Amino acid sequence: MPEMTTVCDRRARRGAVAAFAFLSTRQTLSPGHTVAAAGTGEDGKPGGVYNEAAETVGEGEVSVGFTPHPGTTGPSGIAEGQDVQAPGTEPWPSAAELKAMLLQQLRPTGKAAKIKRLLKAGGYVSSFHAPSAGTAQLDWYQLPRGGHLSARRPKPVLIAAGRVTMPSAGSARGSWR
Amino acid sequence: MHSRRVTLTAKATFTPHGQTAVVAEERFTLTA
């Protein structure tokens, strides 16, 4: 029987049953496939491993069962509805944690953040730290008096923009021009 | 005469792989 293992999205996908839904949106699964999801419980302790077998219930529909892997139930094991994550990995950061991380890095700092240096260098180069893989986009706008970023008028003026792609958690250098 | 202070608004969007984007905004002032 073919078998696949996945790491599940923390916020959008909950539980091992959701792991199957996550996979099915990205890969074609046929009846007989087994989806394995492993992770930690809400308390951060290592959880168990669950396997799910798919079976066809109708055209275009797939039903999955939810059966804990033998020997993995317990206070720190995964229960239906809990987040799942690959064992040995850092917990996924929450939206609030990500926002706090962004706010810490929004403001340009150092001598390179002076107007004179910015004009001379033609931009601003800085390192960006992310707790997980992803893409960061940072834009600087000048707002007219009474303006707001979400308002169409008066229109915000884009001063600089930069984009950093993080293949994994860590730091990467990005430039804003 | 050049301005010695410019107040800008930074808007950062971080999109973790496979998750929804998180947006943060903050005003800051560049000085000469």
C-alpha cells in the first residue's frame, strides 16, 4: 500500500484527519493510500503517530478513518482536533508571534537608516529573521496628510520595497530599494 | 532645502509556507 508522510499546517489544519485534507488539496490520492501524521500535543511534548487509510465513498469523494497508532495514546499524544507537527521540529509560531516578530524588524536601524546613507546607497540592506520558512515582503510608504495605507485617497506613495524568501527558519539578507 | 526628517509607514507581510499571511504596520521617522 503506498504511504505518505506529511507535516501539517498548524492553524489551518487541525488533527490527523485534517492532515489528509491538507494532502488531498495538493496531491492526488487514490483509495488505498495511507497518510501518516506525526506531531506534538498542545503541551509541546512529543505526540504519537497516526495512520489513516482512504477509501472511496463516491465519485470525487474520499473518506478517511481516524485510528490512533497503537501505543500512541496518552496525555501528550495527538487527539482528534489537536495540531499535528513532525516530531523533533520547533512548534509553529502563532500569528501573534509572527506579528511581534515583524514589528521588531520593521523599523530600519543603524547608520544605514539615515537619509543621507539611504540616498547614497540607493537603498537599505538588512537581515531578516523568520521563525519558519516563508516569504517576507516589506514596503515603505509615505502617507499624505490624513492618509492611511488601506485608503485609496489620498493614495499612499510607495518609497521602497523588498522581498525575502526564506527556505527555512533563520536569517536572510534583503534589500529595500 | 532638503527635509531633515521623513516620516514613513512600513508595511511587512510574512507568509509562512502553506499558511495565511501576517501583516504588520508601523510608522517610523528617517533622519538626516
